[in-house]
Amino acid sequence: MTPANRRLVIIHNPTSGMRNKSRFSKALLRLAETACEVEILKTTGPGHATMLTKELIARNDPDLVLVAAGGDGTVSEILIGLKGGELPLGVIPLGTANVLARELGVGVSIEKAVETLAQAEPVPVHTAIANDKRFLLMLGAGYDSLAVAALRSDQKKRYGAIAYVFAAIRAISGFRNMNLEIEVNGTHYSAGTVIVAKAKYYGGPFIIAPEGGVEKARLDVLIFKGSGIVNAIRYGLALLLNRVSRLPDVETLVTDIPILLTSSALFPCQCDGDGGLETPVNISLDPQPLMILRAAI
């Protein structure tokens, strides 16, 4: 595959892009100025992006690039359909946090996204697996997963990132009972919150794993020892200031071997911003890399 004969098939989530219709239109106009062929497939509901991805793999077209036009949730569905490096993946950032787009050097820039789709060569990145769910960005159990479990989709569509604040307020009662256990590199740790990061960024522009990144075959494990509302505020402020890794009660570990996350009772987990998982969770690196279009440094 070369940029000269690149065929882009865009899986577009209209729901994710409702507040960004003009951004998507701008991306299409810019793509029309390139030499790329463009095909658009719109999703109609949960799981549709996965089905479309499998259908694209079945085309067996070596010049095809799959493009996620939406947010990290759209990417998450596509990952389920991508078993390995069958198709290279690109992104047009239209979501709430756009963590993957930031990780790939695209950020929220439509111009940068189009330039990357038209010119960048695919590079390998490393995903992880939580039980049988593939993820590329992070897995969380604690404050963030309780907020995701309490998130209302109608508020997310209307308010964007602010909806997570409303969800966190609804989840406050659960902040007192976060008792997690995690085994990393053969050692057991107790925690109130655990984040297993594949990406450097978290929740948008905030850096949680300064030495990490999707291109590295490693898992960055952050163990937050505190719980309760006071620590939630303290950790939240540290995240906004990119100082989480400097907190004395947050331990950061690095591993490339499987991790076991458990709790005394079933506890919800979030994976790339989506719920549906509960402890116990086995987490490991996917041995087969994913090919992805990354912006030039």
C-alpha cells in the first residue's frame, strides 16, 4: 500500500459526531483534495462498527485503510473486529476525549488527521486483552469505572465531557467501598483504584503514563491506594495538573507479563471508556500488533 493508491473506508458514528457535524464535513472536504479514494459507512447502533470491520477484512484488499470517524468508543468497537494487522487503522477525531487521536499525534486537528490519513505509513502498536476484550488505551477499576457505570448516554450526547462529572456525583456513594487486589510481576498489592494504561494519555489531554505509549510492548500499572471523596478530589486535581505519577500514595509499575485484578465482591471495570467488565479480570499484552497511521513527529 502506498499513499498514491490508498483507499480509505471511513466507519462513521453519527451519534459520536452529532456535536461535530461541521468537523466531519471539513474532513471530507479536505480528503477530496487528496489522491485518496473515500468510502463512508455509517454505524446504526452498538456493535455495528465491529460487524462492518469484519466485512472490510473479508474484502482482502491490500490498499484499504480503515478509518474510525468518532470517539474512543468507536475505536473500541473496531478493535473487536480487528484480530491483528489485517487492516491498518486511522482516525478522524470526533469524540469527547479523543485519547487515541492525541496518542497518535493528531490531537483534535482535522487538518493533521487528513494529512496523516493521506500520507502516513502504518506503524505497529501494541494492544492488550482484558479477559476476552481487546483494548488499546486503558483499563480502569475504581473512581473512573464507577463513573462510567453511572454515565447516562443522553447527558454524554448533550454535555460531552461534563457528563462524566454528573456521573461521578451519582457514583459518590460507591467511593467508600473500593477494595481491589492486583498481582503485578508476582507481587500482590491492595488498592482503591487501579488503572492499567497502554497509552500515555488519559481522559483527553492529561498525561498519566509519561514513559508509556501505544507503540511500546508494556503495561503501565497505576495503583491508587486511597479511596473516598477527599482522595477523589485530590487525585482529580493531580490528573488535571499532570502530576498523578508524583503522588506519594500512587505507585506506578511496569510489566509485560499478565496481570490479575480481583476484589472481594464483583466490581465494575471500564475498558477504553466503556463498561461491561467486572472483576476478576486477567490482563495481558496481545502478542499480535495492530498497524496504525501515526502523525509524523
